[in-house]
Amino acid sequence: MKIATFNINGIKARIEALPRWLEAAKPDVVALQEIKSVDDAFPREMFEDLGWRVETHGQKSFNGVAILSRLPLEDVTRGLPGDDSDEQARWIEATVMGDTRRVRLCGLYLPNGNPVSFGADGRPLIEGKYGYKLGWMERMRARAAELLLGEEPVVLAGDYNIIPQAEDAARPEAWGQDALFLPESRAAFRRILNLGYTEAFRSRVSGPGHYSFWDYQAGAWDRNNGIRIDHLLLSPQAADLLRDVQIDRAVRGEDKPSDHVPVWIDLDA
């Protein structure tokens, strides 16, 4: 079962690039982020005509997540538990029915958290957008812990807006006061991992130079000034099934690309 995560930065902007990548890469399931579309405006029929099942959790103009699947989906739920007042569309779950196993897939678009305000002591203030980010991550940690109780393969796939380590940025010094790289953000990410999840890419690939995002500005792509913020976390049962993991880096150099590229895993399922 080939499962990918891909922040497409707008379905309208990627209406040609996304089908092109789907045909070339042939994933079985894709978690999409930043569809930037309400559910009714998502081009469902186009993807259904290409053989995809489509589940969306959309929002006008920004955010929005979706799952495209060539395999049957069951028990689709929308929204991250823990705050009924949160209206941002950032979380979708479904059970994917593989040839031999069921996999619970969670597609997520974690808050960016910028701008960050700092106190007189130089520490970030846990308020505003940064407070929302850390609060969201704590809700995610609670849901991730709950999912482990089922003792089944679970994949948490998406744009985490977290640079886990210095080697995950071409210029880590440039991110010192950014919400993506602050110690508090990385600690929150580690708390999720420490529940027993495996970060798929780093379980197979070590060292610097592996990125999944390049800004549109300042020639970031041409200079390979990237960061790795798109991750797939695996429950122990899913980690045991891992056969391969890759970043489709070349997609960033194609016509009308997103600023992110797909990251995918292959599970024996």
C-alpha cells in the first residue's frame, strides 16, 4: 500500500499538476493539505472519473484537507477532537482497506504558528497563533495516544510545519526564532513520537540535504534552500510493515509546482 502526503497549496492552482503526479507516481492513497476549497467546490468528479474515492474537509480560501484513495475507505471522520470551537479544517481520518490489512490514516495540516512574540527573557510567548499551534499539537498527541490503543496500523501523514532537527533545514540558523523550529515546537513533536510512533523517513534515511519544502521567494529552489516539514509517523504495527519511504523531490521543478513535494511510504498491506 503506497501512502503519500502532499501539500498542494490550492487545488485550483494544482488542477493540472496533481493529476499528472498521481498518474506518474501511482499511489494507492494520498493525504492532501491546503486544498483551499470548501467541500462543494472541490473538483470531486474529475478525480472520481480517474478512479479515485474522494473525501474532503474543506474551508474557504485556506486550510482544508482531503483523502484520495483507490482503495475502499471506511469510518471517515473530520476534525481533530478536543476543541469543539475550533473551526479550522486541518484533520481528516479514514480506515483504508488494503489487500491484507486495514490501516487507519490521519491526514493533517498542523498550524504554522507564526508570528511569534517573545518576552523580555527571550522566550516565546505561548499566545496567539503560536499558542494555537502548541494547543493543537497537544490535542493531536492525545488523539495519537488514543489511536495506539487499537493496536492496529496507524499512519499520521501531513504537513507538520515542524523542522524536527537542524539537519532538516539547509540554513538552520535562519529559523532560530520561527515557530517551525523553536525548541517548544520540536519538543511537542517529540512528545508525539515518544508515544511509540516512528518517523518513517528518518527510520531509513540519515544526514542533511533532504527537504520537502522550498519557498517560492529568493530562489530557494534553485539554491536548494529547503526544509523538511512533511512527515509520516507510524504506529508500531505500521512501522513493522514499512518497505520503503521516499521524497518525490523532482516534482518541485515541474510546471506550476506547489512549494511542497510529495512524501510517500510503501507498506506491506
